[in-house]
Amino acid sequence: MDFSSKLMNGTRAVFPNVLIGHDYFHSAQLLNRGTSKELSRMKTQFFSRKIRSYKSLMRTTIAAEKDPTFRLSLSSLPLFLQQAAEFYLEILQAFRSESFPEFLQMWDNLKASSIGQKWEHGRRVLEDVCSQLPSCGFTPKNYRKFAKLLCTTWRKYLREDRREVEAEKKEFATLRFLILMNPKNMKDYHTVELRRLLKKFPFLRRIREGIRKFHYQFKADSGSYRSLSFLKKMVTPQSHSRLKSAVNTLIEEQEGIFAYREMYKRDPSLRKKKSIRSNNEHLNAKVNKVARNQYGFRSFANTISRLEGILDCPLIVSPALLSSGEKI
């Protein structure tokens, strides 16, 4: 069965000494879902939030240029945007200059700005503006045009930084697909791309290594069996709760996950069979239909009678599944 706590508790209540087996599909599915949630958390933390911050700052600067009374606050900005925003504040003073002499003074301040030298694109912004100046330089007629150009050039380089993060986010999405792949399904080009991207995002190596070792355990020789405790290395204090829960469940239920090994010992011929099923899919379809409709379930006894008729088999109902006051 899968890892439903209600189903396992109900089974153990009726068959207390039975070993519950968990198939490879549901075990891998549980780990993949937890890992997928963790990768989504990382994508949001490292890329999506940064992209939103870039866009928010750009919108704020446009509003500041339209409204002379607008004040740009740096307190809410993330650290990676602090220097860019501080340099923009100096540019904004030049943009809001009320006279040509004041603009020239602001321009000199920009060229001597320590913030402009610290921000990686600060000098490039000024160089781009200078490259478009006429031979006569700044004049009372053109200085407002170049004051506006300062702001748009600043945003151009901020946009370049944002696009780099967006490109990394796209590569991260590709790596996310490769990390979740079963090693036996990977082609050579998958392996090459996985190695390239893991060099770029080395913090994901621990997750890929855990998934690789997990799949290996299902084809390992008897002398290579090991506990699933290595999955703990995939988890950090900041990890998504779904990954933590998945890892804990897999470690706790590993005896059932590898129960098939005991079956192989008892009957080696089972190794030649592709799978062993304890239920039929057409019965699952009937149960799902009944669960959706729930027609005629006026009492517990009536429910049992109808289910036995629909499924054409007797039912065993665990006391653990009953609400207070109900009797079998």
C-alpha cells in the first residue's frame, strides 16, 4: 500500500502482526514530492523573490521621476539592491535639478561618487551618458534630456542584472527536472547537462546524491543493502516541511519498503515477474466512484451493505477508522 497513515493504522488494528509492504512507485513518489516542494522553495528564495525585488525597484524609480514629492525608501530593499538604489538617489537629485548650474554640480558629484564606484555598473552608467553627449557637452537646452537619460541608463543595467537572474532561474528549472530523474532513465546527454548545472548550483549536490542512492537501493546486491538514514543529509533546518516529513516516513517505514527482498528469498521465481499487485484497478475505480457519490449512505450498517454489494466481497472495517459511538 502507499503511506497513508489512516490506511496503515487501520490495517495494523485488524492485523497487528502483519508486515505492511510499500511498493517502489509510492516510495519514489513520496520522496519526489517532498524534494519537489523543497526545490520550489529554493526557486522562490533564490530567484523569484529577487526578480520581484528588481521589478518593484524599477517601478518605484519611475514613480519617483513622475512625482517630485515622492521619497524613495531604502530600508525595505534587500541587500543586493542597496548600492544600486543609493546610486539612483544621487542620479535622482541630478534629475530633479531646477537649474543648469545645479545639474552641473550634481554631475560632478556623480563622477566623484563613492557609491557609483562601489556599484558594479556605476561607472558604466556615466560612460554611456557621456558617449551620447554632443561635442559642446551639456548645455542649458539639452541638460534635462541627459538628466532623463541618466535614469533610463541606470534602469537598463538593472534590467540586465534581472535578466541574468531570470536566466539562472530557467537553468534551475532544467536542473530540477534532472535531479528528480531515476538514474536508470537518464541518457548520456542528461548526465552531461546534470554535471554542468550541478557545478553552477553546487548546493543541490546533496539532494541529487540522496535521490541517486535511494534508487540504487532497489537494485543493489544483498551485500550492498544499507539503511535509508543517508536521506537525512538531504534535509537542512530551512528545508520544506514536506521533504522533512517524506524523509522521516521513508526511514521509519524502510522495513516495509524493502519487504519484497524477504519475498524473493522465500520464492526466487518472483524475481522474474515485473510486479506483484494486491488489488485490481477496476476495484479502485469503483471505490473512487462510491466515495465521490456517497449515495444511500444513511447509516453505517447501510454503508457496509452497499459497499459489499458494489465490490462483491466482504469488508473488514478497522475500529481505528470509526468515529465515537459507531459499532462494527
